Amino acid sequence: MGTDVLSLRMDRELLERLREHAARRGMSVQDYVVRTLMRDDFDQRFQAAVEETEKFYGVT
């Protein structure tokens, strides 16, 4: 299996929040993000977030 690179641009506040969450678990930000994306319920949580965002902006 090959690997790819994912680059993200985020504001300082969000990055600090991620650092805090990762630090509580003794992880790097990168490891924390990857672990979060690999969670079994990620797809369901992501879909729910998309639906809420669409409702908020009146897309649906």
C-alpha cells in the first residue's frame, strides 16, 4: 500500500485546540488527526456534520 500527503491550512485557534487534544493523549497533532480519521464512526460523524452545515447554510 502506498502513501499520500495531505496538507491542511487552518487558523491558529483550531490548531491550538488540536494540540491540546493531542497533548492530553500524549500524541502529536499528526497522529491525533490520523487516529481520528481512522475511527470506525468517522464516516457517520462526518456525514452528520455535513448535513448540519448544509441546514445552517440552507443548502438542502
